[in-house]
Amino acid sequence: MRPGLKIGGVHVLRYTVPVHQTVPDLLPALAEFRRGQPVFATGFMVGLMEAPCMAAVYPYLEDGEVTVGTLINMRHSAPSPPGTALVAEARLTALEGRSVRFDVVVVDHTGEIAAAGEHALRVVQVARFHDRLAAKHGQTRRSHPSHPRGDHERSQSHLVIDPLASAGTRSHRPHVHLDHDLTTARRQRPRPAHTASGDPQ
């Protein structure tokens, strides 16, 4: 990664919620999502929060480098129906070697904060990443040998639940800086209530 990234640097991305990125569109194979409301899904909001962070780092990548996400800690605090204009702003807060961390705020066209939190990414070599993928594919083939399965076995789905998450643990609320041009958002900073890590619906 080339030098040049600065702590406090800001990158802004504008996005309008399309009709095909509501909750039922996120994982349509799962009934839990098909029952969801027609608003911008939290999973897609996570992607929107990652995007300006990635865009901020891309100009400093060397040939053969890419970014991979390593952490998302966010609160989705307001619904955004299709057609909502959103502004995602990422502020660089930490830079340690190849690891980069941002505070991110997403504000809608009314000035309300739709989501806020932090995202971390790491710069990796594409070749090494592909080596890891190849190893994963090999492990998958060994753990799932190809053999005929009955209809009952084919119908089974497996859901792994984090016992700590299911016990209702709460994550640390990141401090989100709003000391620049999003003055309306500053007045409507989310209260330090329950924060969610990952993709709750």
C-alpha cells in the first residue's frame, strides 16, 4: 500500500435506494427475510457503509492488492424506503500497517441519521488471498464428499447461532465524529442505546 492516507480524511458517497434492495431481497431463499418490510435492508446498508471506506483506500493500493472487510459495528436507526437519497460519509480514524479503520455515518435526504458505526478493512495481496480460497475449496470438498443423498438429507438446512449473541450481549458503541459539513446530522446523533454488530433485521 502506498503512503498518503491521512487520519481524519473524509470520503463521501451518495446513493439512492433502489426497489430491489429491500429486506425481502436480501436472502430470498430464507422465509425470515421474505416476511420483512419493503425498506432498505440492514445487509445492504452494511455494504453502503463499507463502500466509501473502500473507495478512500483504493487510490493507495499497489498492483496486486485488494481490500477485505474485517469488522462492522453499526446501528441501523431509521428506515429508508426505495427512492430515499442517502449520503454515506467515512472518516479515517486509525491506520496501522495494512489495517485501516473508519467511522461511518449515513444520512438521508431529510437530515436524519439512517445508520452509524465503524468499519475496518485490511489491504491484502490478491495472490495470497486466492491461495487461501483454494485451500478453503479443498477443505470444503474433503468435508462434503460427493455421494448420493436422500431427499430428507437434501432438505436439511443448518444455521449456526453465536451463543453470546443469542444471550443478548451488547457491543461497544463507537464514537462517531460529526464535526464537519453534516450539520443537520450532528443535531440528530443516535442515542447510545443498543448497538448491533453484523446484520440484524
